[in-house]
Amino acid sequence: MHPFLVPGEWFLEGDYYPSGKKPQRLVGITEVHASEQFPETLRVSGEVRDAETTGRPVPSTFHLDVVGPGTVRFRMDSIPLGTVLVGGGHFNDQALVLRYASPDRRFVGVESYVAAATGLLHYTGVILADGAPVTSWLARLERARL
């Protein structure tokens, strides 16, 4: 099983590259929770903030359903907008790659989580709007010790 698909807490630190803007150093936390009723359904919630300021953190939540050996389904919902991104991905013990899009395919994204060492993941991705990059990132996730 890929380490990110195991419930737990991860510390995030990395660089985000919003298109046309200065790169940002971000820090945050990501938590992976399994549903009690359906343990193959994971809720991934987190928040990031600018490492240079004490500004408000930006929250995000998405769901991963392990639907078969090495296969996941991705869904990100928004209360005011409904389901905003859907997709899927594949994983093995070393890598998890997700791809997703808005229902109208205006927004498309891909991200990967690659095991670098025990308890350490390299996390990278890009989101496009109408085919143009909106943001990309390169970060590391370090598993919190229990």
C-alpha cells in the first residue's frame, strides 16, 4: 500500500508557483482519515499558509476511494459549488499519481506523491485552467510521529 493511503498526519513544506506571480514558500498539515463504515474511503483534509507570514491558512478537502488493486477514484467537493473536481489515479508502494478535472473540463490537474524514504514523500503537481497553468508545486510531506 502507498504510504499516503494509510491514515495519518503529514507535515507539508514546499514551494508553490502561481502563474505570473512570485513563488510562495508554504507550510501546512495534511490529515488522511478512513471512514469508519467504509475504510476504503479516505478523506484528505489539510491547510497551508505562507511560511513568511502569519496569514490565515487555506483549507482543502478531497476524497479518495480505493476501488481496486492499485486504483483510486478522486473527488473534491465544495459546499457552494457541489462537486468541483473528479478523476482517478493509480498507485503502488512507491508512487501515487492522481489526475482530475472539473465536470466541464475547464480545470484539469495532476499530482504525484513519491516515496523518498520512510515517512517522507515528494509531492508535486500542476493545475491548468483552459489549458494554461494556474499553479504548480513541489513540496515534501513528512509523516508526523505518533
